Amino acid sequence: MRRHLLSLPILLCFGSALAASGVIDGTTKESYERSLKAIADQLTPEEKEVFSKGLINLILTRYPPAADAKGLMLLQFMGPAVEAAHINMNGLSADDILKRGRQIMADQGNPNDPVAKEAITATVACIASKVSVSGVTFEKGDFNYQSDFTITNHLPYAIAGIYITYQIKSDNRAVAWEDDKFVSAIPGGIEPGETRVLGHTFSLLSRDTPPDAKVTMQVVDVADPEKRLVSRSHGGVMGWPDEKSDKGCTP
């Protein structure tokens, strides 16, 4: 067991483009290590981190006793999962491992892999097209500036919250008064095809901001009914699940 525990990081050190035909042979532990090394030898430096994350995650999650474990709890199964990896990983391709690695890096909201970055960018663009913002107002209240805006949900599922980036700018000024983002939970949510008017208070806006400034908004992420974020393009939200939503967004 000790020998196989030590072999995992060694295998991950090999580097250089992916052979899509590479498949793990789990007939024996020796054939498993040979086939895994053959795949790893073909990884580029850019793919190495992606492959590592995908490999470790699959070794753990395909180990039956770890099926329902999450987060740090998974680590307690590392030893026996590595020992049984030749059985549980048999038949997986290099593409399978890279796909899982890219998914993990995208879920983390800070991907280094170009493919994962492209996937997040596409998801954000899809969300912006499916969850529209209109009727944005900008008014001075007793103590702060406030904004009302209308959200229409064209996604096939209800949303429990929205993540919005915004800019407050005057027509005659090159620099915005404020360029920021905010998250808003939506009591009762917004059902598919439904339109609701929401509001936001700009509590830290400069006193010099004129009342004729204009606000532009864009939805960059939404939370599904379980408050799991769909794109995680701007990170997580305190008090909401760390797990990324599996709802996705299809153009």
C-alpha cells in the first residue's frame, strides 16, 4: 500500500499534447501504473495541473465508500482509494480525466486552463442573455442613492438569487463614479418566464455623485433553487453552498 501511495505524486510529475486514445488499463496494478504514466507523459505543462486535479478527484469519487463524502471528508479515503484505483479507474480515458479536471477548476472560479476559462466565459454570456435586466432607475433617497430594476428569467428553472456587476457613470465623464458588483437573494425566487422588480441601495457611493448619473447592470451569475451558483465566475457567496449548480445554461 505504501508503494502505491507514493506512486501517485510521482506519476503526476511527468509532463507533455494529450493523446485522446490513451485509456487506463486496470488489469493489474502494474498495468495501471504503466498506462497512467504513458498518458501523463503526453501532457503539456498547461494540462498538467488540470490532469492532476481530475485524476485525484476521480480516484476518490470512484471509490465506493467515498461516494457520499464531500470536501475535506474525502481525504480520509485517499489511502484505500489509491490502493483500489486500478480497479475503479479501469477503462477511463485521458479525455475523461482532463474533463473532470477542467470542471473542478471552473468550479473553483479561478481556472488557469484556457478551455475552462472559455467554458466560464460562455456560461456568463449565456446567463446574461437569459436573465435580462431592464428599467434601471437611479434616485437619491433620504440617506443613499437607490436603484430599482426589472429582472426577467428566461432560464428553464427558478432562480433564488442574482450576482450583478454594475457601473454608475455620467455622460460627460470618462471615469465612472462606481464600478462594482453586488449579490441579491430573491425571496420567493423568480420562476421561468417570470418578471420581478428588485431594488438595491448604494450605501458607499461618493457624495459627489450627481443625481443625473446613469446605472448600467449585467447579471453575471444566478443561484438555482438550492442557492448554488451556476457560473461561479466571481467566486462564492457567504452562507450559500460552495457546490456549483448542475443546472447550467444552454444558449
